[in-house]
Amino acid sequence: MRALLLPLTLCVIWAPSFTQSRVAVSGGPPAGRKAVWILGADGKMSEYDAADFHPWMTGLALPAGARQHPQNISISRKGTIIYADTIAGTHLLRLWSWNRYAQELTGGSQETRPGSNGGSIDTWATPVVYFSDDGARFFWFENRMTVTSGRDGDISRVGEFSSWTTDLHGENLTPVVSFSLGECKCDTGACEESCTEISVWAPETGVSDFFFLTRWVPGQLQPKYQQTDLYRFANGRWSAQKLAHPIEVLLDAANGGDSYIAAVPDSGCCGWENESDDVTYVVNDGRQSSLFDERARFHNDDYDVSFMTAKAGFSPGADRVAYTLTATSKADQEIRLSADGKPNSEELARIRAALMELPRVEVLALADVSKVSLSLPHSELIGWLDQQRLLVFQKGQPFVVDTTSGVAKPTGLTAENTASVFIR
């Protein structure tokens, strides 16, 4: 198979929505009011008012596979929905989009051709797509790799990172930023073990005036993070600011990227889960503070169970943080010793007691990150509805929690999991 689809030649496939007649629509939330979207067990999307959970739209069927991969769904503030997946057996991206009608865009590239020395030259790229913050455009981010394999077994790779915007039809392309990743010798035969790639992070609601790019090497056993740059848009151009330290896992950001929540996950591999300390921290105006430190809180050095924050988010005012605390084991599971652990009955009892209440949502104020102001056992964070209210997942349904009183009220809605609920 030979297919080459470049950014400048995105393929647009128009497809009137076959579900249009079965979609019930009643206007949509008033301007400025948030909506809650839920992907149901039937694979259909519904929209509700975030104030009183009145239904605005029900019955929109998404493509097959969307229910199993809700992490590939994005929704703009204007209610446009996209579902992105790769075409089976290729690096090509199929982007299904809905806004009153359905269409498909296909992007990326895949090409194999003979090399001059008897080997082969493979070029591939799979873009990552975000909305613009206003929902009017798409941002495309892409690592484009060319791998040359020689007859003698030598393998090298040349890479390039590119990003651009288009309108929602895949047209009117505008470059954003691009740079070369240079040549890399793949001495082990696997380029991902030694060659740099770029990962992108932007808010779930879309790219406004900032995004983050991290240079990293996936590696064989552990990834190596090299550098994170914060890109900002000002005076008609994008410019980069190198951060003091690379970010391993970015959980949320605000204030044009000046404030962000990040995590350093456990370095365990090869069957071990608790080889190092899981840490979550916040950077606010250049000052770093610890939000969660696994070893300091649980003293779980001797046992192979790891505690971590699975999701975190700033409040709309960016003065508080909520996160989900979870672990790699459940209270009723056998917990073995860590690689260098020694039996400790008191430590094991503390671990089991903590596991009994997980997952747990916690809230703290940035003014004093040492104090948890709200703790909700058996809950998972969905997100902030406003400065006062959280949406959490409990007992198979979303609940609204007042962060001052701690009172949780059911929404009357159901969902399969947190990944199937979106706040916009």
C-alpha cells in the first residue's frame, strides 16, 4: 500500500449525518453557560445544561469505536464534536466531525519506497488534533519521520515536527511552528529507543494563546524527558520559552501557561509498580509547590503498590486544585513486598485502610497546599462546573459537589465512566 497525505492536501469526505432525523435538539445552553456532554452505553452523545441538567440534545450517534475510546473524542465550546482514530494497518488519521452535519477529514502520511543502497525508506506521520479555544479552527500537530534501512542492517531516522491550523473543513491552512529533529542513528534497530519525538499538550477546551511541547525519547524500558517548551502567541507570532525542567506528565494549565499541574510518575518497570516516589506538583508564577507526595503521605516503601493522582484540574479562578487520588491495587487484592521491601504489618495496615476509600477526590487551595480542604471518598473527578461546584463520578453517575459544604447532589444522569463525560 502506498498512500501519502500531506498537511497541504488533507482529504475531505462529506457525509450527511445518517442519524440526523433521530437527533433531538432544543436550542442549546444560553451564551456563556457551560454544557455537560455524556456518551451513553448505546454509543450516542447527549448534551445537558450544566446549571440544571436540562437536556439540550440527545441521540447523536458517534462512529463505531467511539464508545470504546472516549479519550479520542473532543468537543469544542461551540458544540462541535470530533472523534479521531487511525485507519487500521496505517499511520493515517481519520477525523470524524459533527456540527449540524457529519464530515470526515483524513490526514497524516504513509509511504514506502526503495532505498539507494538496496534497503527501504519509510515515511510516516500521524497528526494530533485540537480545537482552537473559540471552536472555529483545528490545530494540527505532527511528528513526521523518515526511516532509512540499509541492506547491511544500518537504520537511521530523520524527523520533523510541524503544526498548523485549518478551518473546520480542513481548508485555509496557516502554519504555526515547525522545526527539524535532525538525524538519529537507530543503533539498536528500534528508533524509538534512541530518537527524540515531540509530544504536545493543550487544554481540553482547545488552544487559545499557549501550548506545551516536550522533547522525549520513548526508550526501551523507561522514557527519557529532555526539554519542555511553553509556546505563547503574542504580536502575531508564536514564540517558545524553555522551562527550567522537562515535564513528564502535564495534567492542567492556566494563566497562559504560567500556572500548571504536573506529575512525576513511578519509574517502576518489568512487573514492579512501586520503584520510586509518585509526585504531583503545581507551578504558579515560577514557584513550584508539592501537591501530593506518595512516600511522604503513605510511607509505602516496603510494598509494591503505588499511589498517584489520575486527574487534576484548576478551578476557573486558578486559585484551587482538585484531583483524583488512586492506586495500582485494590484493598481486597494481595499486596506483595516491593523489590527491596521488608515485612511491616503497620505499614501494610495503613495501605489497606487507604485503599478502602479510593478512588478519592481532594481539593486544596493554592494559598496553602499543605491542607486538603475537601475530601470525597469513592469519587473520581470529572471537572469544575464553576468556581464553587465540582462534577464528580460516584456510584455510576455524575454528582454535583458544593466545594464549601461538601454536599453532593445527584444529577439524575448516568454514565459508564469519567472518560465518557465532558464539560464545555
